[in-house]
Amino acid sequence: MVQAYILIQTEVGKAASVAKAIQEIKGVTSAEDVTGPYDVIVRAEARNVDELGKLVVARVQSVDGITRTLTCPVVHL
């Protein structure tokens, strides 16, 4: 299982609606609107890196109001 944080920038005023829409996506374990340089932080999981990439590109990035994403895979050192 691969887990990642997805840091999202949204259009002005869209953070809450983006977080709500993303929370409904299968593979997303949490989605919260936050303050700072990013507007929404998502925790997601997938079977492998390829599935994680598909989740981000095909599902998350297609949500209306998103302008940029940064995916940060979790590592266990």
C-alpha cells in the first residue's frame, strides 16, 4: 500500500467545495481545507505508485476549482 499527501492550490473561494468533492473519491482517506500556501491537504492511498498516479491525475486533478497539486508520497525510514 502506498500513501501520500496531496497539497492543493485552488481558485479563490473554492477550498471548501474542493475538499468536499475530493473527500468522496475512492482512495482518499481525508481532505481538509487549510490556511497557508496550500488550500487543501489530502491524504490518499493506493495499491502501488501507478495506481496513486492514476488517482491524482484522473480523479483529483479533474475536480473543478483546482489550479495546482503537489503529491508527496509517505516514506517509512
